[in-house]
Amino acid sequence: MKQTAIALAAGMIFGAGLALSGMADPQRVQAFLDLGGAWDPTLAFVMGGAMLVMVVAWAIQRRMTAPAAAYRFELPGTTGIDRKLALGALIFGAGWGIGGLCPGPAIADLAIAPLQVAPFIAAMLAGMALHRLTTR
Amino acid sequence: MTLPGFSDAMPLHGLAGGLLIGLSAAMMLLMLGRIAGVSGLAARAIGLSAGGAPRDIAMAFILGLPLGALLMSLVTGPVVTRFPPTIWPLLIGGLLVGYGTRLGSGCTSGHGVCGMSRLSPRSLTATALFMASGVGTVALLRAGGLL
């Protein structure tokens, strides 16, 4: 119950950050990737702000034996660069460039522009399902 | 505040929003011991992932995203969202984003924000590749007259 409340609060802060930062706007995100057009560096500031906090958070994490509201840290490995990682990142990047949306902003946009983002969400879920069905 | 030479950029809003995103990711890490990776949590929330965070945690985080965006829009006024004029970029883009993030085990939040700040070789590689792929794809769209 407490963990669920923390996750809800974290999700809300994340969504608020996306809306404030301009990242809910597909055209602005696409403009960051558009080096040959009117380049918009805003996304770099968003990434910088988030990294600033997270660098400190990782430094704190290294001194902790367990998280504050769970039994243990459940963190993915950091090594092992394989074909799946590379191919997946390349495919994701292509879709990001075409639509101007990645998963976070797309889901946040469900509250701001639900009808416009609906086709992207439906297709994204289909893509996730396709991966699930074709991977064993 | 605007950035000289980039009239559309919102550096201060971007930085402030980024700090909030970092705070959210730090809460997930230091309180729940988990990565705030939206693609993984979304897949988990709708039952398209066997592993990962407990389902209620994933669902709560994903539900929070639109709620938080809505609350911010009440504070700042309407949030600008400029979508492509046709449905095709959304359908094709969405499909590739859904499949690619699952195959590559993460997106802008998990690999980008959480992984890069941890100096994870996997995440640094993934982020470099999806950034390069995004830039290359938009360059192709521009070359093909589709932008």
C-alpha cells in the first residue's frame, strides 16, 4: 500500500515534469532530433536536469544497503551489450524520430491530448505485444 | 527566458521539468529500489511483461504520468502539444517504439535518465544508438520531403 502510493506520487511528479518541460509536445522533441531544421535544444536541458538529480541519487544509493521502503534493490545489470540491445535501441530511435514521442510523454499526453495520442498508444501497445508474442 | 539563436527553446522550463523527472527517478530508486523506466513499467502494467516491478507499483506509476501532466496543466495553463498532421507517423512510430523499447530493454527514461547517470555501459550504448537513430531517421524524413 505504501509502495503503491510512493509509485503513484513518483509517476505524478514525472508526468508533471514532462508537461512543464515541453516534452509532451511531439514537434518539440522531433525538433531536437532535426539537426537540419530549426534545431531545438530544450530536450538537452531536460536530460541535464534529470541527470543532475540522478547522479546524486546513485551516489546515495551506493551507501545504502536497502531502499527506504522496500526490502532490497532490484536493479538491472549494466554490462553485456548484445544484438538485442543494439537493434532494439535503433528501432526505438527510428520510431521516436518518426512520431516525436517516446513512452513517457505519450502516456502523459493521454490527459492533455487524448484523441491525438490514442493512435500512437494503440500502436505502441501492439508493438510491445508483438515483442511478447515473438520472444520466448 | 529564451536562448540566443534558438527562439523556440525553453531552457529554464526544460531544466525545471528535468529536475522533477530526476526527483521522480530518485524516489523510485532510493525508496522502492527500482529503475523508473517507463517502457518496462508500462509493459508490466498492462500484462505484457512477465518480470520486473510488482504489478501494482507499475500500474500506479503509469497512472501517475497523465495525472501529473493534468495537474501541471492546471498550474501553467494549457500544455502545448503539436502532433503530426496525419495518423501514419503516429501508427508507424508507435509500433517501432513499442517493439524497440522491449527488445532493447528500455527507453529515454530507463536507459537515458537512469542508466546514463549510473554510467552503465549498456545504457550509454543504447542511448547513443537511439539518439543517432532518431537523428538519422529525421534527416531521412527531411531529405524525403516528409517534414
